[in-house]
Amino acid sequence: MRRPQFLFYRGSSPTLELLLPLSLAASDTVYATLSQGGSPSLEYAVNGTPSPAGTGSLRIADNAPDTLLLSLSQADTLALSAGDCALQLRVKTQAGTDSFAPCFGCVGQLQKEGLI
């Protein structure tokens, strides 16, 4: 595993702020996919249909078209296993499509399981 670029714990409800090298329009399509063990675990979308869909949200930040806010619900983080995790973004704009290199992080173990 590479040095983690993000960390959150199972059972938490984090919001990841993702800074892009381009500005997005409200009509653009974006997918954010969290993977573990090489398989997609949760996906979020702006103007698309995520699969497997998380219950959190992905949106373009107000007044910052180069920033995405990925909010995971407590149920989402509990659906992930403790350990390594990858996050990859795919974007479709009027100029074309792009897939970004994944960033790598870690999901921390929870001391007591369950929703609070």
C-alpha cells in the first residue's frame, strides 16, 4: 500500500473534498468509485446512475467548480472493510471524457460495530 491520501473510519460519515485540475459545469457527468480488493465497493454520481450505489452523495461545491464533495453515510462506511481503499474519478464534459489516476486511502477499524 502506498502512503494513504485519505483516512476515515468505519461507522463515520466523512466528507472528502476532491480538488480537480479542471472546472465542471452543472451538466457534466462525474462518477466517484471506491474499491477494495480490486473490486468496486461503492459508487456515487453527478448526473449519472451509480452502481453499486452508496447512500451518501457526490456534488460540485458551491462557488468552486473545480471541487467535488463526496459525502459518505454511516451505512456506506460500515459497508466497507477495514483496510486499503482506492478512489477513482471519471468525468464526462463537453470537451470529452477522462479517468483520473486513483488515490489511495485507508478505512480504519471500528472498536464497536453498528449504527449510532
